[in-house]
Amino acid sequence: MKPEQVNYPIFKPNQVLSNKHLNQLFSYLDEQGRLTRANLIGIGIVCGLEISCEIENGEGIIHLSRGIGITSEGYLIMEPDDVSLVSRRPYELQPGEEDYSLFEKAKKLNEQIYELFPESVPDTSSLKGDLLQDKILLLFYEMKNEERRNCSLNSCDDRGTEVRTVLRRLLVSKAVIESINAEIEKARAARLKLPDIRLPRFDLPQDPDSVAIYTAFLNVLRFKKFAKTVCDTLRDTYNAFKPFLEKVYDKNPFANLNFNIFDTGPMTADQVRFLQYYYDLFDDLIRAYDEFRWKGSDLICACAPPEALFRRHLAIGMLDTKNAKQSGVCRNNLIPSPAIGGYAEKSNEALQLFRRLVEMTASFTNTPLLPEPSPSSAEIDKQIRITPSRSGDVALADRAIPYYYNQNGKPPLHDLWNPERTRRGRSSQNLSYQSGKYGQSTEEFVKDPLLYDLESYNFLRIEGHLGKNYQDVLNTLLAMRSDYRLPIGLIALPSGNETYRYEDLEERYNVLRTWMLGEIRKVVATLYEVKINDSSLTAGTAKFPLFESSSTYRYGQGTVGAWYEKNLDYLEALPYTEIADTDKLEKAYSSLLKDTTPKLEPKYYVHVILIHHFTRVAEALPDGLNSLDFNDFALKYRDMLELIRFLRGNALEKRKEFKPQKDLIDHISEIFSSFKLETVQALSSEYAQLMSETRKKMSFGAFLRENPGIQHKAGVPLGGTFIIVYHSSSKNAVPKNNAKHRILNNHSSEPETRSAVLSEVIIKKIRERFGNFNPDELQSRVAAIIEETYPTISDITLPPIAASKVTDDDDIKAAVNGLKEGTVIADFFLPYIVSNFQTDRDVLPEAKPS
């Protein structure tokens, strides 16, 4: 309907009238009538036209009540009486009738349209019950041109064309109506050029560490340039609704909105650590965008609605053979005109939704202002708050306001959050972490909502815990759960493979370790006291690691101890040499000791060798059982036994100067044979088993494998489990003498093998130490370090090293490196209580994180 293109005649006296004049007049009056109905009353079903359906002996009966409605082209459709429809006949447009989208769609979908009739209509079939499944009843305003040719010899007054209108009751497939509605919505969206946007799903790899968790959040924002798409769409939203919005915003408020940092970097540490809330921000923006654009689109439909919506038909509803009283969906309900539909109020609501969208982008902060921290002795940290909210398919206005929005706008965000509450003057009743900043008149049920009924809420926002120590967070949440009787589970999980201490095992290990180190210390002290004829070796206080706990131990002048202390730094830096080939032992140790000063007589080599190996055995016994590498200890223990066997044997008969005193070697053998390898192995195995069981319960990666459906929504639904993930960089210790180290120290190894090991082990460490260099410079630095560290290796061909590139992953790694152990980095939830999982307060009482 385009009235501005319609002309109507003005008649003059004695004017000869033509059919054109009369048709113009009729068209003008008809269109004015239809425009009045559609634009000043509304479109859709005004009243009545209710349907119900029943099945009797397999035959269907559709009851349609009287009523009236208006199509989107303004045609009046009226059903004057209640009617029962019991029969059918296929219906198609007659030749010469104007095409209509309803029938075009039915033809494309190969769906038959039936006309329905009451009883006693000839040439019809019964209405079978199974035919009614997934069908919709609609009323169609049929307009058919019929030629009138009743001319006689004397008169042709009846000559012309007549438009016959008939109301048809049609049975149409649901698929046809849905296809038409989808095209209408698509056309309306295309007119506004606003896309549908969905939040990509957050995904985690197996066994994620802190870097992987942050990267997973970043990947969502990068996914197909998601963050940029949202920013561009918000700018387009203003342009699409500019005639409506420019009275408040003369310029596009999103013109400078961008989050390029997620695509190009660099990111600050605060931005990295707040990535989970950037994810939440975009979720909020998408919801706010959808609410505004559909509200704005409804305004456009109500004010001069598009005529293509349902031009000459009204969908009455979907037939439901199971529930006779249900008229179903797919019904063209009334869309009232602005004159009677409260257009001014709806316009204000739409404008407020857009202002909320603008304020959300302006008030977002990655460093929310928290209240003053509670004293360390307080049971509950007041900076951590739980706010009732709602989740699922509900409006953003019905949710609590997240804590990452400041409330310092003009007006503040809480005045724009919920249009209904704002209209009623109750905007200060919007629940939020920041409700304390609303003003002094804020009601108590807003300040402390957990004291009041939670029936209308299904979700709890938990905020203020990010960046805090997980034990303090967990203690606070456990206390709040108890005080407020909240139906949620709580779990704290490390992001890495955290190491734990088991007090009973540690006590047994410490007793064993203390005794073994004491015996080794006695032997080393005996070796230290052996005299050397060199007065330049002065006495002093031992710096040898074994004597660190006894700083008063002093070695004498001209002793093996004085010589060892003088060369301590060099000897301690030497790589470990395995006793793999005793025939070459003398040559190997002579090579290792060649750079010491003063030159040592060969007869004292054995003392230095014994001290060196006892030192390595002692090093393999760390302070805690959680740091013990049993394979490393077993290797050095067996090497020590092999060394003792070698020194007691006949291999040194030809070199008497290397042969130690029998009493000395017997004493050492007696002490060392009392060390039971099986005892250490039993403790190590028991610890490994307990650690495996604990990590199955405490590891984030293991928990993910058991519970893959975790999600992040900054809280937890009632009846769900809230999961705190905290930073833990502890990993399984790498054995100091694994196969790779053996290759480096085994002179019989192939150069190609050693080159591969250097490529894998050394180069990575050099890059971590020196950062990013061009390949030539890095190549020379690596070669220099290898020559310095492994002087006995001379046949290494260093593989080429590619230049590295700095990426925004470096920003994530830098932020993670700045985290303290135990810092909360993210939170997730499961929609159910994990009944077979315990918090770290409960699991294995003797197990405490180290």
C-alpha cells in the first residue's frame, strides 16, 4: 500500500466519466480504508477465532469460534458464527488469480493445501485424524476477478469485470508457515542489515595449565574475528536505527569501540588475568544487542507495519490432537497501532535498552573497585560476594548486574538495566555486587539478598575472588554456604599437576634421610681429614653442601678437605659421570680433574672420587619425599656400590697409588651396605600411588575427563557445583640422570644421537634464557654455552636454530609468570553436585599442598 502514488479524480460539471475515473476513486477509498485499519487499529487477530480439535473414531473435527482480524494489507477478515469443520478438499489458486506466497511455498515444499468445510458439503472427503498432525488452520481472503458478459441487443450495462471475495478456511502444513515467517524475519533483518550473533563455546584442551586456560578464553574472542564482529555490529545497529536514536545520540556512540588487543596484542597483565570476564562482557553485549534490535524492530512493525507480513491471510493456530483446548503457536496475534498500543512507552523502553548498551561498553572495567579488604582474622572476606541471579533463556534485565561494570555513569548503569523497574521508580532494586554504590536508600534485600527468599532465582553470581589465594576464597565460600544454607557444591582445583605432602610418609622419609645423610657426612669428614703434603692448602670453615647444617665444621691445613674446598665450585659444576665402564674409570676421572689446582697426586684421586659420588648420592635425597626421584637415587646408589666393588677388586693392582687403604674402603663398604635401597623404593612407590590417587581427585585435567560438561558463567546454578581453578606451576620433577643426560655423558654415543638430544634439551633452555635473537647470533651463543658446560664433548654438530617470533602468547606467559602459587585464575560450574568429589579440606587429611 503506497497511498502517495494513488491519484483520485475531481469531477467537473458536464464531464464525461470513464472507467478510469471510477476505478481511481474506488482504489483511493479502498486503500484509505485498509490503511486506516492497519495503521490506526493494528494487524492480526483482534478477538475470537479460537480453535480446538478432537478425534472421534479416527475422524477429525475442528471447532472455530467467531471472531475478527485484520491482515497486514488491511483486509478485514470476519468469521460471523462458530463453525465446526469436518471435511476437506484440495485447494489451489485458480488460473488468472494473482500469485500468493503461501501457495508458492507449498508447491516448493510439495505440501498440499486443503480447504475445510462444515457438514453436508458435496465433493469433499472426511477429515482423517492423522492428517491434522503438524497442521495449521488459517483464514484466506480470496479475491477473484470474474468477467461479466450479459450484453443484449439493446444494452451492455452489465458488461465488465467483478471482483468476488470469499473467506476460505485452509489447512496448511506447519513447514509452509514457518518458511514464510522465516523469510519475513530474514527480510526484516536484511532491511536493517543486522546479523544474528552467537557466542562461541568455550573449550579446553586435556590437562590444561594456566596458560592453556587463558588461551582458551582468548580463542573464543578470536574465533572468526568474533570481538571485531560484535564491535562492527554495534556500530551498524546505531546506523540502522539512527532516525529513532539521533535525538539522543547525534553521533555514533560505538564509532571508536574496538577490542583489537585480542587479535593483534599486546595485552597487559590485567587484561590477560581478566579474560574470563571479557568473555562474559561479550555474552552480555550480544544479549543486550538482541533485546534492543528486536524491540526496535517491533516498533517499526507497530508504526506503519510492513504489508508483506500476512497480506491476505491470518494464521489461527496449530492444531493439537492431544490437547483439545490448546490452540498452539503460529498464530497472528494482534499487533496494535501506536494510537492504541502504547507506542510512546515502548519507544522509551527501546531507547533505554540502547542507552544501556552504550553504558555497558563505557562502564566496563578490568580492574573493578572492591570494598575495603577484611582483616586477615575474619572468617568471611567481604570482597567476595554471592548475588542471586537468573540464567538460561531470560532477559538480561532479569539478571544481576555483573561486578565489572562501574556505577558512575550519568545515569548509572543500574538506572538503565531493567526498563520495567526504571518505569516504576525501582531501579535501585536491581541486584548487583556494586549495590552498595546505589545510595543510602538502597533496601536491605538488595544489600544482602541471600537473607531473603531465593525461589525466583536459579543462579548465584560469585565475584570478587579472582586474583586471591584459593584457600582464602574456599574458606570464605564454605562459610557463606554454611551461613546462608546455599544448595551448591564447592571445589578448588590446581591448573597444573600440583605436588602434595603426606605427613606420615614425610616423617618416615625424614628419619631415613637424616640417618643416611649423617652416615655420609661422617664418611666425607673422614675423607676430608686425610693429609696432603701441601702447606698452601689453608684451613677454614667448610662450605661443602653436606656440612651446611653444621657451619662450625672446619677442615685442617694440607688436607683433602682443604683441596676439595679450594676447587669446590669447579667440582660441584661437573656433570655426573656414571660408572658404566670401570675399565675407563681412571681415564675418565683424570680428565674430569685435570683443571683443578694445585695438581693432585694420583693416590688422592680415590678420595676425591668417593667424596664426589657421596655428594651425588646425598643430592639425590632432597628435603621432601615429594621431590624425590627414585630412579635418580637408585642410579647413583648402584654406581656407588659399583665403585666400592671396583676399589676392593684387583683392577688397581698395577697402579698401587690408586689403591685405597683396605680399612678405609671396608669402613665405607660397611656403612653404605647398610643403606637399604628397598626401603627408599617402598616409600617412593607408596608416595607415587597416593599422589596418583590424589591427583585423580585434585587435578583439573583429571576432573575434566570425568566431568567434560563444565561451563563458565561467573557463578553457579542452584543445585550445581562451583569450581575454582587456581594457578599451580608445579610439575612432575624431571630426573637429573635420565636417558638424555646419559647420552651427553657417554663418550661412546653416536654424534648424531647427541646432536638430537642437544637440539631437544639444550636449545630450548638457551632460548628461554636469552630470549629472541636472530639465528646466527643464537647459534653462536648456544655453541659457547655447550663448550663451557660440556668440555669433554667435541664432536657435536649443532642443528640449525630458527628465529622465533614474539606473539601475544608471550603476553599470556608473562602474566602467568607474575602469578603467585595458589592464585585463583578462573571459575567454572557444573549443573549438578559432584557427590564423589571432596574439597581439599577433606581429601586425605594428611595431604597438604606443598
